[in-house]
Amino acid sequence: MGDSDDDGGTSAKDYQRWKRLIPFLYDWLNHHHLTPWPSITCRWGPQIKQGKYKNVQRLYLSERTDGTAPNTLLVMNADVVRPRVASAESICRFNEAVGSPMVKRHKLIPHPGEVNKIRELTKLPHIVVTHTDAPQLYVWNVNRQPNKNISDDPTPDMVLVGHEDNAPFALGMSHLSAMVTSGGEDNLVLLWSLEDHKTNLVADEMPHGKAPQLEPRMKFEGHKATVEDVKFNPQSDFELCSVGDDKSLLFWDSREGSSPVLKVLKAHNKDVHCVDWSPFDENIIVTGSADSTMKLWDRRKLKLSPGNTPLHVLDSHSEELKTVEWSPHHKGILASSSADKRVNVWDCNRFGARQSVDERKYGPPELIFQHAGHRYAVEDAHWNPAEEWTMMSVSDDSSGSDENGGGTLQLWRINDLIYRPEKDVLQELDAHRQAITAHKLEKTSKPAQNPKKVVKTSKESGVKDEAPKAIMSEGVKNDSGMKEEALKSSVVNSDELKTDIGEGLKNDSGEKDEASKSSEAHADQTKADASEGVFFLQTCDAKPYLCTVVHHDILSSHSISSLPMS
């Protein structure tokens, strides 16, 4: 790729800038090249194994082919590294053209048509429903499905029928039961309950012959164009909301009949692509549109007549929205993916927070993080229900000039220095500085040993082990996780790492050895660096450690190009 993004991709310069910032922005990141076909949907499945340094978790993906090969539903196993285990070296050294050893194919299931969307049952995450370019929806028990050859005929466990036209994207699952909802090009929203065939669905053996078909319990009518997305109220099986190409946001209650109970007839200026219902407040809904904006709505303030006003407008994407999703772990935390190749993370608790003139350059106060690791439109993103602040995102790279083609899957966790309170962050970083300084002083104050009388190994002397223990006790990345096979990475010596960092990041402080200064002077410099978003390197004996000292509003990288870099 060249520096131009005329083919729709991020420029090589911007991408390399992002790669240099990985150790500062992420607690953990895993890049996996999907080849030969991309996936336009992604979901976390259940955890299947827990370990000291990593967990193993299911992933659900698809293979979107060009018609020359069958489409498939992919079941993968991924190593998910625990917080503060991965080293800086292990997360930033990857090859974009190859797959990650931490993501392995578990099962390949032939699928009738391309997989546009996957959703899993909350209570039974091994049962998934898929959308394709057809009126039918397909239900799969992925544990029971055999690992097949792509030439085999697709054999879903159940088929959901009832749409009168194609239903390519709108798909929602109840948080409480086995209810499924879907929208389509017939302008309808349908509702099924898998309970009607649950015994057959969870049986150990697949049904003989043709998969059973299930008719919907209800059909909701009210949209004037294609339904693009639909969601359940997380606290109810009866209440839903949906959005569509008619620019509207409609609310439904199956106890009240087949007509909308609330309407926002012009929620956006263009097609509304996505919607999500807050898991912490059943009155708050977010919508995302082709007009590049997101809007928050309070249904208590809505009415059937026109003229409804959103609570807040989020306007930091530059192209159409693909997905919006509330965090399942933290109230007010929201993620959005877009055709602008970004995944934004928002904190709605910070609406209206005061900003300095300089801070306003990086975006609104509620925009706390921007994932910029994809070089093409981010088709889907999903919060990990089992790991806080951990996400998965996919992009379709086959449409650009990138010679690698296929797609990109990235699993990532935000550095906790970004979202934690600023006071706590600065206290922790100061504790790291004190531990390093104390060790340096202790080493220099010890009398030199006579090599003829005393010969000790580095392990016996504690020189190499003592500093890492002191630092990791304060919360720096635990390099012992590198002992895991998936995190193999040789330790770089201090000179080599200094060279690497010198090529990638500016040290605006102008000091080359902060650790050698007195404790008082170093503390003052730390505060100054934090206010200006400065990165610096501290070394301790033969083991180098990267410490990030940064105002956490600036580190969130609203505008990556504004950060100090070479």
C-alpha cells in the first residue's frame, strides 16, 4: 500500500503511526489475518478453558466468498491473555499477512449463502442464529454440528420462516430466554420462540432428514422500508425496538399487538443502520446512521407524534455507522464501528465535562478511545461478555488494493491507564518510578564484589529478578506471561529497545536517562510530562520497561496524528 488512501484504505503512514503507539494504547492486542476470505460479522462465544495467564474462548466468524467457493460459518478458538500479562514486545510485533498462532480454527460449517450476521443465545451461547440473503434464518447447535468439508451440503438444526422477502441483517436475541427477532426487506419485524423446538435443538444427535421449520409467533408492521437492525429490551421478552431505511426508530410490545407503541419517524437524516438498548437503563437507546452520527434517546420522553428530540448526538465518525453496542460491564460505556476504519469507545457519563482549549482539539470529552488498527471499513465489533474492556473487530480488506486481501480480525483490550481516574494513574506511575529509582540507588550503593573470591550468577544475585518483581507488584505488564507458547518473544536488550523507540516515538522531555535523576527532580518531571502527554523510557539493569506517563484524556488518542511521534 502506498501513502494514499484512494482505494478506501488507511494510509501506510497513519497505520505505521498507530503501530508505534500499540504498547501505550493497549493492555493486549492480537492481529489475525483472515485468508482467503473476509468475515463481515464476529461474535464472542463461551469461555472453554481458564488458565493462569490466558483463557481460551470460542469465536464465531464467517467466510464471505465471491461465489467461486461455498460460504461457511467458522468456529474458532482464541487464546485471550489476561490483563497485565502481555509484554509490549508481544503485542506490537505481528505480520499483517499471516494468521496469529493464538487463533485456531476449531470447526468449519457449510452455510447456505453468505453469513451476514451471527447472534448467539445468551443462556446457551453454543446455539447461534445466522442471517443471509434469503427470507429464512438458520439455527445451529455448533457443539453438535460436525466439522465438515466445504463441499458438504449445509444442514442447519432449524430453519426460521415467515419473511416474505430477503432478511439480510436485522437480527436480535433475547437476554432472558430463547426468543429471536428479525427484520427484512418486507418491512416486517418477526418474533419467534425456539422453545417450541428446544428439545429437538439441544438433543445430542441431529434430526434425521430435513431440518424442522418454525413459524413466527408475531409479525409487527409499521416500517416503510427495509428493517436494518432490531433489539430486545435486555429486561423484557416482550419489548423490542427496530430501525430502518425509512430513517425511523420504532418500539414494539408483543402484549399490545402488532403496531408500534412509540415512534421516532425521523431519527436521522439518512438510513438508520444500527440500534442497541442499554443493559443498565431500560429507557436509554442508541442509534447509528448512514449520516455518520449516533443519537441517544430516552423513551420516556418519546411520543407517537413527530418532533422527538434526542438526549445527545455523538458526531466523531466521518462515515456511515456499522454497529453500536453498549458495554455489558460498565454503565454508560459505548462502542461504535464505522466505514471510516475506526472503532470508537465512548463514556456517556462524561457528557458536558469541562475541557481546556487544547483538549477540545482531540474531540468531545465523552470520546475516550479510538481503535485505529483496521485499514478498511470495520464491518462489525463486539464487546467480550467474559472480559472487561476487551473487544473483537473485523474488516473486509478484499475490496482494496492490499495484496494480502481477505480480512482482518483483531482482539484487543484498552490500556487501563486510559479509562481509570487520572489521580490513580499518576499515583501508580509515580510508584513505578520510585521502585526503579530505589533499585538503581541500591545497586550503586553496594560495594563491588571481588570476582576472584565471589562469583554469583545473575539469578543468585537477584539483579535481573528483583526489579521486575518490584515493578510488576505495582501493576506493570507481567512478562512472565511470555512463558506461554502463544506469547513467545525474546527479551530485547536495553540498547536495542532504545533504538526501536528512538525510531518510533519522540522523547519531548529531552532527557535520555530519567531514572538516574534524583527522586524529587524526577517526580517534578513526571508531573510535567503527564500534563503534556509525553512518553518516556525507563530502564532497569538488563531488563527494559516501557512506562507510559500521560494525561489519560490525551492518551485516549481522539486524534492519533496529534500525539508526539517521529
